[in-house]
Amino acid sequence: MNFNLTQIPERTLRPRTHGLTMVMDKGLSTQEARNLMDVGLPHIDIVKLGFGTSFVTPNLKEKLEVYRSYDMPVYFGGTLFEAFLIRNQFDEYINVCKEFGVSYMEVSDGSITIPHAEKCGYIEKLTKHGVVLSEVGSKDAAHIIPPYKWIELMKAELEAGSAYVIAEAREAGNVGIYRGSGEVREGLVQEILTQIPEEKILWEAPQKAQQLYFLELIGCNVNLGNIAPTEVIALETMRIGLRGDTFELYLDK
């Protein structure tokens, strides 16, 4: 850090296995990706090329090379996986990941229905090609999954080989573990945590109030995802008590 302050909580350091920040790139240019790495590298662990943006992003290979030059893991959004799957192009999806040098892969079923045993089969297959993150939850706000089912799905996907399970929220943070207003479904979250290790869950939390909730509940090294590129530094300050929302969290009383 740039100067000394006492009573700062200890953050895990890259390459870390928990305390992750996953950033959503929804169409940054190659230069913007380079700028993001210039300022955010110590605080970012994974970059997701959101939903199907990688299909239409110009100079995709060049942008991926920028991230690769900083040793930054990148993966395509789960919606792209589902787009390949529904078109019976699963093997082609694997080939695309290989062609573009993408060794992190997201398996999701937020937009299409996949029998869960089949989904776990895709996870198992993809672990032979890289690191798998699997998303639990639906993008349909009307589809409410009870807590016991979240736990059952997460356990099975971790057993199938997922490195992390992602708790669905969409880019806006208004479905899945959140209500339409963006409010956390606290009972759901706390019940999940009785059965699933918190270091294995990546909570999608695009809104500041959502980030604050998880920081207060779990601590500065909670895994948070769907963070906007412009919010990386702001989130890191909130993690360590240097933003008004968390200012008193780590001070000696």
C-alpha cells in the first residue's frame, strides 16, 4: 500500500483462493482492458466477459492477450455456454475455449433448463479442460428456488468438480439471492452458509449495498462477483474499512 495505517484487516493476496473479486467486462476495448489492469491488477482475480459479449467483441484475441499478459484469468459468461448448449454445440464450445486460450469456464442454466445430473456431467467434462465455475439460480425472477434446493444443487456441483459455485444475481443484482428491489434474501444466504463453505461461494454483488451486506456478514475476504470495472478500487477500500460504509468495522472500540 502507499502508506502505513494501523487497524487494517489482512487481505489475501493474488493468486488467492478466497477473497476474490470477479470483474464483469461487458465490452471494454483493448486499451480499456489494459487501463483496468494498470489500476486494478492487485485487486482483481478473475475477469468475466459478460453474457454473450465475446461473440461480438472486436479484436477479442488481442484483448484476451492483454489480460493474459497480466496473468489474469478470463472466462466467457455462462449465457454463452448456454447458447452453445441449446444449439447442440457443446464440443464446439470446448474448441472455442481452446482456440482463444480460455481455461476458465462457467457452466450455468439461468436461461435454459438443464436436468441437474446432465449439468453436473458438463461440469465433470469441462474440468478436464480447465477450471470450472458453476452458477446456481435462475435469471427468471418468478422462479424462486427454496433454500434446501440451493444447498443441494451447490453441493452436487462442487462434488462434480466446480472450483466455485456462483450465486446468481444477474448484472443488475435483482434476481436469485436478491429480491427484485436488490434487497438480499438474508434467510436464504444464511441457510446456504450453514451447509456450503463460504470460501467456495462467489456471490454476485453488483450493487454497493449488496457488497456491504456480505462484507459485514463474512468479512473482508468474501468472494464477490459482477463488479463493474470502475468500482474495483472503491470495493477494495470498502473491504478494508477505508470507505464510510465500513469505516468503523475494523477499528478498536
